[in-house]
Amino acid sequence: MQRRSRGINTGLILLLSQIFHVGVNNIPPVTLATLAVNIWFFLSPLKPLLGSCLSVETCYQQKDWQRLLLSPFHHADDWHLYFNMASMLWKGINLERRLGSKWFAYVIVTFSLLTGVVYLLLEFALAEFMNEPGFRRNCAVGFSGVLFALKVLNNHYCPGGFANVLGFPVPNRFACWAELVAIHFISPGASFAGHLAGILVGLMYTVGPLKKIMEMCAGNFPSPVHYPGQQYYFNSSGYSRYQDYYPHGMPGYSEEVPRDYDAYTAGLSEEEQLERALRASLWDRGQVSV
């Protein structure tokens, strides 16, 4: 694995441009923090890529377990960062609004660690069953595995509709598997095991025991089912805010109803969501839409 090339980071500039057009105030806090951490580590990595990537040989055999923490937040180059964080931007806005910021932060941390563990188990199993020691040395880096886990969650909460995969409409419930295969036709160097690990972690949460285990480990930490306190509302009008959340309203007070964000995003790809957000942002500023 080579160190990222120097020069103009076009992918980083494009990512910052997207964040700017969406509006920092329109991005929920945990999503924004995740974007900031990944950008920070890209600009000021704690270790070189070879010192932060994840493999069976470095983690299990050399006992360098800190790579489980480092590998998701380091990226090979600016385009690797751009595609991952552009995807994180929209998944984060949708999921953090639905789950609440505290639980979403808990999900991000858990998925980041667990995706790395499952990746190591997959590579170890391949090395053993195929008698191919090269799998122990496969070294993965980046947030892609976590994004595949979040994609499973997003499709679980929005089961209807279709995703566009290589120009073909695919039902949302099968989109992760179709994208897993498609990515490795387009980019054979991508980590198949890393992406598969993310899908498996997402399934462990949606149809397996992971969510219940997380709730038991959290103790008094609020689960997304009964999230108290504040809810985050994002809409296309170009502003965001926190407000007290009352499931049945508060007597004597009129309650502002947020726009139907699900109607705003349902059936749209991340690129289409971006286009609509940009148009809405420009329209609200009194500019001509593009």
C-alpha cells in the first residue's frame, strides 16, 4: 500500500464544497463530527497507511490491536476519502435524525470496532480453509465497511423503493449485496472482505442479537426506540435546530411540525439527494437554482 500522493486534493475540495452547500448547521452533530475526524486524520494521519491498516498478521500475530481504532479513519487518497464521506453525509443525516444523536454515536463506535473484528475473522477463515496464507497479510483501511453496515440499517428502515446499481434498479433490501458485487467489478482492488464484514455487522444489528446486546450494555443509555429529550430535525429549507420532543405534544402549546423528511428522500439516490439539497439551499438564499 502506497502513501497518498501529494498535490492538489481534488476529492477533499469537492467534499468540503458539498458540506458547505448542504450547510454545516444542517448536518447533525455526530455526523458532522465523523466527517471532521476523517478529514482531520486524512490531513494529519497518526500513522502512515502501512502502520494503520488492518490485517490478521499485524493485529493477531503482532498484537497491534490499536489498528482496530485507526484503520476506519484513515484513507488511501483524497478520492477514497471523498466517496466514503459523501456517502456518510447522507446516511448520517437520515440515520441520526431517526435514531437520535447519542444512539447514533454509539452505533458508529460499535460498528467501527465490530466491522474490523469481523473482517479479521473473515480473512483468518479464508486463510485457513483455502490454505492460503496471503489472506493473513491483506491489509484494509477506510470507512467503507462501516458505511456498508449503515447502508443495511438505512435500507432496513426504508425497505421500499429501489437503488440504482450500475444503471439497474435493485430493490433496497438487496442493494447492499448488489453494490458489494458491483464495486469489485469496478474496483477489483477494493476490500471485498471489508465490505462484506460491514454488511454482516449491519445484519447482526437489524435481524440478529447485536441491537439487544448494545441496549443491555448501555444500561441507562437511551435506546432509539424511546429516545427522550431532544430530537434533531433536518429539512430542505436550509436550517436546522434542536427542540424538546413530546411524543403526544404538550397541552397548551402549539407544536411545530417538521417537514416530512422521509418524503423528501424516499426513493432518491445519494446523488439525487445532494442535487435537491443544493437546489433548496440556493433557492433559500434567493439565488437562481442550477
